[in-house]
Amino acid sequence: MATEILMPALSPTMEEGTLAKWLVKEGDVVKSGQILAEIETDKATMEFEAVDEGTVGKILIAEGTAGVKVNTPIAVLLDDGEDAGSVAAPKAAPAASSSATGGSSGGSVGGSAAPAPAPAATPVAGGARVFASPLARRIAQEKGLDLGAVKGSGPHGRIVRADVEGVQPGAVKPAAAAAAPKAAVPAPAAASAGLPTGMAAETVLKMYADRQYEEVPLDGMRRTIAARLTEAKQTIPHFYLRRDVRLDALMAFREQLNKQLETRGVKLSVNDFIIKACAAALQAVPNANAVWAGDRMLRLKPSDVAVAVAVEGGLFTPVLRDADKKSLSALSAEMKDLAGRAKTRKLAPHEYQGGSFAISNLGMMGIESFDAVINPPHGSILAIGAGIKRPVVLADGTIGVATVMSMTLSVDHRVIDGALGAEFLKAVIEALENPMVMLA
């Protein structure tokens, strides 16, 4: 029986993608695990693997096609003995319900860097639907097994070859004796995949009809940024805590360390110290190491720190996991690697998903202070400004000059209250103004 290959959700934020390149053609025999195509998601270009084995009977979406919705049939996989001419082009499947982060379920084969999406279903006795690979269905038919009584171990409960090979005839109920299925529970409506509401495009175009302009279509990344940050500002009760930190001790300490590390090819940046200080603060103030999970909070044990990296057309927030346990030089090397691969869109989803807290540093661009938007489900984000020489009152009461950096902590009030946020920001500043403690 022919199986539809559906456009998968290769990341939690993916609603649609571009079928960049087919790596198989009609008539090719494919095996489980073989790369079928390259798909551009909202974040990266990723390989798409086959779960089933069979023959590519029909390619429904041409390579280079953009805006292909998740769960849309993109090809048909034939079982042994089937003829492509007898297979009618299937209708597009409806989009699945969105996940908490805005993504959707996918099709009948799995991606290499994300959970495999839901497979095509086969009707069985009693009106229920069973999800199984063509090979599993054939083996079950040969053994006289009722697939409705077999528990699948594949993605989303899909029945695969291993689930039916070891089952003996009679070990499961025949179809006629199978229990009547329970009444289906209506699935929640899928979240809208559209852009944030605002002034209609037609209205804006009319406003500028007599002016020269270039129309720039939105790619997947820009659409995702627009949707997620609009959602963040509309649904997260932001409040802001601002503090200045003196960097002179850190700058002197950094210079000393870099001289010692020069032979190893290591050069620490101020941002490396900020990452380490924030990781330590998340451990010192564990109640601030939290995310919002819809109807509850999750308090994390490790310090997983996300750092915003600007790329062409948008940004990534790669996550430095267990940052509190890593040395400054290890954090520096890992950050350089993640930032480099972010700029070429070569990060895997697990490298930019997660974390409880983020850092956004525009100081190197001369910005003295700004307020950052929280990246859900994070509980907070720290905006870092430039270090500027300013007049300050010294400990002895005299006026001196110090390098001062402004920081703004944007906080989700559902997760972190004002006093807790202030305690966390204080811990960050204490580490930065006494940098030797970060070596402990």
C-alpha cells in the first residue's frame, strides 16, 4: 500500500519550509535511514531521512519550492509490486496542532535532527486508524496479525518491522474480536501560523504608492522572529532592572590571563566573563534559574546559558549547556564554535533550543544601554551595553574615572519577582567586579 511522505517539522518553530533539493528521483529504491532531501527550515538547511523502505513512486513537490506547509504530501512511496500509475496524487494534509514553541507535527518519515513526525494511517476494523510502515503491514498480513492490537515502538507510536517480527500468531486479538475503540477526543485547534496582526499590507502599499521602494519578502527566519517576539511582548509581563558594573578589575584580570594563555592560542573576551558570571549567578540564586511552562514553572538544575548571535536576516541563540561547570577558556572556545556555525546556519536544533536565561550583548556595536525582549520560555534576558569611561565616586570619596558598563535585566514577572531578579543581578555584578572568584 502506497505511503505518503509528508513535509516534516524539523524544528519546534517550523510551520513551513523550502524543499531545497531532492536526493532521490522517481523509481529509486530507498532504505530506512537514507537521506531523501534537503529542507530549509526557519533556522537552517537540514537533511531529511526515510523511515520506511520502498520505491519512490511520485515526487509531488519540485525542488526549490518554498512555503511548503508542514504535513503537506511531498512524495509517494510504493510498496513491492505497486505501480506509480495507479497512485492518485493525495490531497494536502491539514496542519497538526502547534507545540508550545510554535512548531507542528510532520509527516510519515523522520528528519535527521528532529523527532520523526506522525506517519500515514491505515484504517482497520471498528473505524480506528493504525499507523504502520508498509513493511510492518506486509509482515502482519502474512502472519495474520491484527495491527490494531500491536503496540508500536516507532515515532509517535508508529508500528515498525521490529514490533511485528517477534509476535506469534494468536498472541494478539484478531481484528474481529478487537475491542471497540473509544470515542475520539477532539484535538485542540492548531495555532495560527500567520504573521502578527497589524496594519494590512494593502493599506501600507497604498500609503507609499508614490514613493520608490524595494519589496522584501519574508523568509522563514524573519517570519518566526516576527511571530515569536510579538507573542513575547503581548503575553509576557516584562519588567526591567538596571544596574551599572565597574569593569576595571575585570579588564586588568583579563589582560593578565590572556598573556598567560597566549601560547595556547586562547584569547578571552569580556563576553566570556559575562557568560561565566551569569552561569555562576544562576547557581547562587537557583530560584531565578527558571522557565515558564504554560501552567507551571520549571526550575532548572544546570546553568544552560543562551547567547544571542546576529546572523544575516535574523539571529540565533545557541545554548552553552552546564556553563557553570566549564572553565573560561572552554566557554570561550565553545562560544566561538557556536557563533561561527550560527552565521553559516549549521547549528543543529538541540544547539539553539533550551536554556533558562539569555544574554544579548550590543556593547561591541557601541550601544550604551537597551532593553531586550525575553525569548520564551526563558524567565529572563540580560542586555549588555558598552563599557564607557565615566566619572565615579571612589571608595575614599574622591572623584575618579572608571570603565562602567550598563546592564538591563528583562524579567518575566510570572517566573521571577522584583526582589528575586534584583538578587540575581547583584550576584552577576559581584562576580564581574571580583573576577578571580570565577576561577574557583
